[in-house]
Amino acid sequence: MKLSQKEHRLHESELRRDLRNLKVELKEQELANEMLVKNLKMKQDEEITELRNNFERQVQEIELKYSKKMDTLREEQDLRRKTEIHEVEERKNGQINTLMKNHEKAFSDIKNYYNDITLNNLALINSLKEQMEEMKRKEDRLEKEMTDLQLQNKRLIEPLQKAREEVAELQRQLTNYKQDKALLASTRARLKVSEKELKDLKWELEVLEQRFCKVQAERDELYAKFTKAIYEVQQKSGFKNLLLERKLTTLADTLEKKEAQLNEILSASNLDPTALSLVTCKLEDVLDSKNNAIKELQYELARVCKAHNDLLRAYEAKLQAFGIPLEELGFKPLETTVVGKKLGQGPAGLVSVPT
């Protein structure tokens, strides 16, 4: 333990000694640096002083050089200025002499001009005096003429008034003439339009006449076809109606005969009521079937009559549409009817059950 403490103290003393040595070296280094800095500053000051001296010497040399140049330039400019001033003075003197000569000449010209004007004015005054006298004489003469003219105007007032009235009348006639002329021009224009319209109407009339001839031919053709169809339909319907009426009459007679025969048979046979009722039922069935057949025949007859009448009405409507009166047919189409019956009033082609 003591040994370690001793070593520690030795080591500590060595460290302290090293620290002192380092401080001494640091101090010496600082002193050396300070000396170096001081030497560098001294050297820099010397160099700066030398440079300042050199620059001052160069500046003095440049100032001396440019001062000499300035003196030389000033002398040259003074010489040039004096030369130019001398030239300007010479030109000025020449211009002054020229202006004096021109002024003297202009003065003499103006003097001569005004002398001429004075002489001319004197001559003009004399001539104007003579003209004034002449004008006075003319004025006296014109006054006399004006007096005469006033007298003539008084005498011409009435003819002038008449002439003005005539002018007014002529102007009125001229206005009427212009109006008549404008009216004539408009009338001619309307006449041209009317002639054009008349020409167009004539052309339309010719077209309508051609169409009328064509329609008239079609009407005649339809009239012939209609007449032929009417005759054929009347013949067919009349013949068919006659056959149906005869058939109905024959059936009615046959029915009456059969009923009479049946009554005689029943009265002569003296059948019991049961058999009689059976025969009566069968007979009623037969009669019902016969009645139905008769009704069907009557319906067929009514249908044919109705179709005939509808055809007549259709042809009459066509004739009216083409403007053909029924009186021009030459005959009156007959409508067919069922004896003792009244046909229905339904549309054409439809037949109701006869009543």
C-alpha cells in the first residue's frame, strides 16, 4: 500500500513536472509567436511604406505629365479659338458690308417706288375727278330716266296684275296637267295589269272549257251506263219480285188447302183427344216451319227491294254530284215495295226485317 502510494506520488510529481514543462513550452511558443507577429507587422509596415512611396512618386510623375499635356492642350485650344474668332469676325464684316449694300439698294428702290406711286396717285386723282363729274352727269340722267320709268311702272301695274293672274292660272293648269299625267301613267299601268289578267283569264277559260268538254263527255258516258244499269236492275228486280210474290201466293193457297184438308180429315177421323193433340202438335211444327220459310222468303224479297232502292239513291246522288238533273233522264226510276209491308230505313246495303 505504501509502495503504491509512493508510486502514485512519484507519478503525480512527474505529471506536475511535465505540466510545468508544457506551460514553459507554451509560454515560449507564445513569445515566439508574438515575436513572429511583430516581425511580420514590421515587415508589412515597411512594404506598405515602400508601396506608398512608390505610388506617391508615380502620382507625382502622372500629375506632372498631365499638367504638361494640359498646358500644351490649352495653348492649342487658345490658338484655335483665336483663329476661329478671327474667321468669324471676317465673315461678320463681310455680311455687314453685304447687308449695307442691300439696304442701300432696297432704300433706293423703295424711294423710286413711292415716287412712282405719288405720281400715279396724282394722275389717278385727276382721272377720278373727271369720273366724278361724269358720274354726276350720269346720275342726273338716271334720275330723269327713273322718273320716266316710275311713270311707266304706274301705267304697267294693271297689265302686270293681269299677267300675274294669268301666270297663277297657268300654274294651276300645269298642276292639273301633272296630276292628269300621273293619273294617266297609273291608268296605263293598271291597264297593262288588266290586260295581263285578261290574258291569264282567257287561258284559264280555255283550260276550263277543255275540262268542261271532258267532264261533259264523262257525264254522257256515265248517263248512258246509268240508264242501262237502271233498266237492267228494274227488269231483274221486277222479275225477281214477281217470282217471289207468285211463290208466296202459291204457298198461301197451298197452306189454306192443307188446312182445309186437315180440318176435314180431323172431323172425319173421330180421333181420341190424345191422338188429336199429338197430330195437332206435329201439324203446328209443320206450320211453324212453313211460316219460317215464308218469313225468310219475305225477308229475301225485302232485301232485294231495299238493295234496288239503295242503288237508285246512289245513282241519283252521283247525278247530282255531276250536275245532271233527274228530269233529263226521260223517265222516273220506280222504287220497289213489298205489298202490305214497310221497308226499313237503314243505310244502303243494309235491310231490316220487314214489319
